[in-house]
Amino acid sequence: MRILLFLATNLAVILVASFTLRLLDVDSYLAQNGIEYGSLLAFGINRGHRSDLGALFMTHPPLEQRIQALQQAKL
């Protein structure tokens, strides 16, 4: 039952995001720049770097920050 709820939630998020992009006409802008937003939505991939606000909700810091912290700890 948990897996079904998880999949249904993910599908709902993809549908709402797709509807919002079409409603705001962002999909045509992305298509003009050669970005296939459907693929990005399906895989949950965002282009570019994560924003500082997004970093607040991450479980772990980005890999680069973790490597830098480990390198500094060895000094």
C-alpha cells in the first residue's frame, strides 16, 4: 500500500508541475531553447545548480561541500 501511495503522489506531482508549466506558457519557452521539460519532470532533474533555498531542504550537503570538508579536516 505504501508503494502505491508513493507512486500516486509522484504521479500527481508530475501532473501538477506539467499543468503549471503549460498554464504559465513556460513549456514553449523551454522548447525554444531545446529543453525537453517532459523528460526533466519524469526524472526529477533540474538544470543548473541548486538554489540556496533548495539546499535548506536537502538531507545532505552537495558532494563538493562534503569533499571540501573532508579535505580541510585532514589538514
